[in-house]
Amino acid sequence: MNEIERLKFLRTELERHNRLYYEEATSEISDAEYDRLFRELETLEQAHPQLFDANSPTQRVGGAPLDAFEQREHLLPMLSIDDLFADDEVADFYARLEKTLGSDPIDLTIEPKIDGVACSLVYRDGQLDYALTRGDGRKGDDITANVRTIRSIPLILPTENPPSLLEIRGEVFMPSEGFAQLNERREEDGLQTFVNPRNAAAGALKLLDSKEVSRRPLDFLAHGLGAHEDLELNTEGDYRALLEQFGIRRNEPFWQVNSLPGVLTAIKELDAARHDLPYGTDGAVIKVFHFEKRNTLGFTSRAPRWAAAFKYPPEQKETLLKEITIQVGRTGVLTPVAELEPVFVSGSTVSRATLHNQEEIERKDIRLGDTVVVEKAGEIIPSIVKVILSKRPEETSPYDLAKELNFACPSCKGPIEQEKGFVAWRCGNFACPAQAVTRIKHFASRKALDLEGLGESVAMKLVETGMVSSPLDLFSLSEERLADLMLDPAKSAKGEVISKERRFGEKRAHTLLSSLVRSKEEVPLDKWIYAMGISHIGESSARETARLHQKLSDLPESSILKTIAKSAQLEAEQKDISPRSKANPPKDEQEKAERQRRYDELKEEIRTLREEIAEFNISPDVGPVAAQSLVNFFSSEVGLQVIETLNALGIDPRSEHYAPKGSQAEGGLPLSGKTFVVTGKLTKPRPEFKVIIEAQGGKVSGSISSKTDYLLAGEGGGSKRTKAETLGVQIIDEDAFEALLHQEQEASPALDLFDEIL
């Protein structure tokens, strides 16, 4: 078959494998084979852009960020559902049905009420057209780009005769395991954790960047029917059969009954079963089975008369807080954990509950020896709801994590710190053993040193066997010892063991060591800075730091970084002592005058510092937080030890785009010293323009400011275009951008390469 036929075949085949995996929990091919087919499809789509399809499997990774969500009207009102809280309220609901429909047995269904976010999927001619949130019931946010990243949702219905219109209503939710892992990652990053899975799912769907949404563990279950054409559906059973035919996952378990005792029994059975479901539930949905009877019953202004939701009260138990232990996360974040007297809650025994961080402990005033109330957040994650103050022992004192640890990491005994603006305490030791696996994995990642053959499983074994304890230990590995490393048995996506314990081997050892040699000689400064995993230093800040510094050994004594950090410190002090502060007003006129004097002194110092670095035109990517983090790291004992070790290894990476004053850029790069913001619908994904701009000496920022030189804007642009106009920032289209690239073509022969990209 030719390339276009192959492209179409791959789209169909990958969608089929998605259905097998997510609907039938089976797989015909390995993960590696799936990835190979996926990459082949990506390559073919890049070669044939005229065949772009928003419903291609490749679009599940997300696209360019949106400026805002658009709103659309629902085809039919998307109403709420009335709640019931006791058996007698269920009986009243059943009596109202009998009053309208008669006393003959009424067929009803009972299914879980998923703790998620209501969502409507609209298919036209078998293809996903758009997806909406409930909104106000009449209009909802268009979240199509985000929904396309949810792999359990088919983008194309697997049928040769699709209905012209089918609206499927259901719940976007976060599975229990995914919710726990997401919160763990957020704790590791020092971020506030989500209270429950529903908040996490709702927060994900509100993100404007669908690439970020694709990294969230979202799922979907269908439970309702909206607008439809070309379909003969008479009962809930007909609809569920249709969902099965189209590979759309249905809400389970499911009961069909025809009496009030049957409803009450099903509610109780579901209450016992729901704790074993892989997602959170908070009730049982009761619906009339026959659609004709639903039409007879009709709707109120806010809810259908043919459905109701019985809400289970959250089960809470009292228990004793015996101890608080501290876990050191893989990125150095210290997480306090409550050690509890074991208690049975919501289907399982609970003996531990995360306390998240010091701020959470203070907010709930949790102390050692307290009697606490425990429940499972979203019926999943054990959490402490409150303290029973009447049972608090005498002479208890507030818990202070840092003081309890004597300001030292429990794993490596190194110093801990709580960075400004973050709730978590963190160990910043580059060589902390508790962080070794994650730091090594990050060090070896593609965006860092790109060490071939060093994934998480290999990193874990290297640390477990004591061969390495920090990333720089990799450079002392011998090929013979590395080849003899024994890896754990390989497992399938379902967790089944598919191979025996494996030896790393000479070939893989040689490949990894060759990558290490290459990294010493070829990897530029920005990649090395990023590889070190310094707090608040991402790809953009690492690249801007490398523009301002010629080599790694310059960083410990960098006057630029110290000046940025010093300026930020003075600005914070100036804000604190302002004589016009409403939060901290001066006590009298004398103090006001003294504050004014100091305020003016600080103002002059800040002006002087800013003048010192003004010529560098520093991007916001190296702002006060990033600069202070770099200064802290390279002035710390750990940072100095890193530099010393690198010197001993003969490693001092150099910048490949050193141009501190912009115009000094080697090769006369045409965009040197210029800051861009990219927005709107362009002919290429925004990351491609970012690559071009940075390769030609420019910088890309995520927000408009007075320091922005150009807004590269495609169709739309929304608030960024408006702000650029307000600030007088020059707005250019792709033609003007290409002209900028060619304005000094003779000085930049590398532009020929980028002509092809554009």
C-alpha cells in the first residue's frame, strides 16, 4: 500500500488496539509494538499535513494551549438530578412514580453515582464532533481538545453505519490509583494536593493546555443518553447494548428491579460493592427503565422526574494518632504521615493517613496523641477530617515538622528548607539517597543528558545494588560491572511477568557508557543545568541561564544571578517596610518617617542593581525565584561538591548560545536579545516556533509584559493580543516573522535549515 493508504490503515488499527485495551482489558500487541506503530503514524502525518484529522490517535497527546474555553449550547438541556438521603425518601420517590404511571410494577435501574464531572460527547456520522461540560445546563464549556486526550473515549465509532447524531452523557473521573499517584507527584513537587478525585478531574478539565491534560489520569464512563437521530432506542437496556457495540464503557455494576424492596436491596448491595470499584462513588442513581415512561413523567425546571440519586453518608470513625513519621520523597519533599490506631473505614482497615504538609497540620491543629476523625477522601484515600478537642491530652504542643527533625533530612541528615511560595519542606541534597532513583532518571532523560539505556528500572537497580548513589557516580561505572547488573523480570501492561531476571549485558553497558562519554564532550551547558534537577529550574530557565554564562564553572560566582536575587530580596524588604502598608501600618509618625527613609534607600539600591543588569535584557525565565534557587544551590556545600566532582572528571560544559548582551551573539543570530510570545492558531505547533526562535538567539515567554518585543499571533490570540495592543507590543504574523529571520541571513547561514521547518 502507498503512504496515504498506510496512514489511514494505521489510524484504524491504533483505534482498534485502543478499544481492545480500554474496553476489553486485553491486548494483541506489546507496548513497544504499539509505540512503533504510533511513531510511524506521526511521521506519515507530518509528511502529509493535508490529511490532518482532529480525531487521529496522535491527537490524544494534546495540542497547542487555548486562550480560553468557548461556550456552546447543549442540544438538549443537561439537567441535574434530585438527591435522596434516607429510605423513606426513596419510598416517597417510588410513590410519586406510581401516582403518575399507575400501580403496575415499574422497571427501574440502579447504578453507581460516580464522583466525577458530568460531560456530554456529541458524535456526528460516527466521529467525535465536540464535548461539553454541564455548565449551567443550557450552555457548557467546549472541552473537546481535553476530552480527546482521554484514551478510553473512542474518537471514531467502530461501525460502518453510524447514526447521523448521537449524544452520549457520562462522567469524566479520575481512577483511585491515578488520583493517589497524581497527589504523590504534587507532594513531591511541593504543590498543594487535591482534596478528592472529583476536584482533581475538574481541575484537569479546566486546564487550557491539553498536552498537560494528557498527562492526567482521566477516564470516562457513560450513563445517559442525550440527543440522537437514526436510532431506535426504547429502554435503558437498548442504550447499554448500543454503548457496548460502540466500545464505550458503561457504568457498572447495574441492577434492574421492579419494586420498592428491590430498589432498597440494590442500594444496600451497591453500598457493599462500591468500595471495591477502581473509582470514587458517592451514591446510587435510580432511573426508570422504559423511555416512553420517562417521557410521561417529564421534567421539572432543574431535574428529570424519572430519576433520583440516593446519597451515601461518608463513613467516619474515631481513632488515636500515635505518631507522625516523615517520608522523604523522590524529589526531596518531606511528607508527614499520621500513624493511627488501626480502624475499619469504608471497606478496609486504615492505619496511616497522609498529612500532606506543615500547613495542613497547622490548619487542622493536629497534635501527637490526639483522637481524630478519619474518613476516606472520595471514599478512597484515608484522611484526617478533624480533631476531637474534648479528648485531647493535657500539655500537648503544636507539631512543628522542621523542629521535630532538627532542620535535618531524616534520610541524609542534610539541611532542609521551605522555599518562599511553597508549602512543602524539602531536602536539597543532590546526593540524598532517598532521591537517588528520581534524580538519576531525570539526569538521564532525553531533555537532559539523553543517556541511552538508562530508564527507571535500570536506575532503581543501580541504586539498589549500591553501584551508584547519585547521578555523578554514573561516570565511575566500569563496563564489566555494569554488564553484570541483574534486572528484575519484565512485566506486561497488566502486571504479568513475561520474562525471567535479565542481565544488563555487554552491548547495553557499552551503549550507556558511550552516552556518558558523549555527554562529557558534546552536551551543552543548558542541558547540564536542567539535568541537575535544581528546584524551579526548567528547560527555559536553564537555556536562559546558559545564554548569560559561558561555562558551568562560572555559575557559583555569577554576578548576574546574585544581582537578580539581591534585587528581589530588597524589593521584598521594601514592600514589608512601606510606610503606606495596610497590612503592617506604622505605629506613629516617627516610625513612618523612619520607614520612608529606609524605603527611599532601598528604592535607590534596587534602581542601581537593575541598571547593572539592564544591558543583559534578561528573560522572565530567570526571575527572582529561579535566580535565588541557582544561587542557593551553587553556594551550598552540595553545589560546591558537584562542581568539584565535575572538575575532577574533567567536565565543564560550555554554552552553545552564549550571548549575554544579545548583540554579542556568535554568528550574528537575527533574533538575539528579542523576547517573543506566541499565540493563536498558526500553521505549525507552537513548540516548533519556540525551537526556531531560541535557535536564532531569541527567547520565548508565556506571558506578555512591557519587556516583550514581539507577539507572534495567528488566528485568534484572545487576551494576549489585547494585552499586546494595550502595552504597545509589536504584533506580527508568520510572514513578518519569516522576514525577521531573514533580515541578517548572510550572518546566519543556519537559516536555510529553518526555511524547511517553516
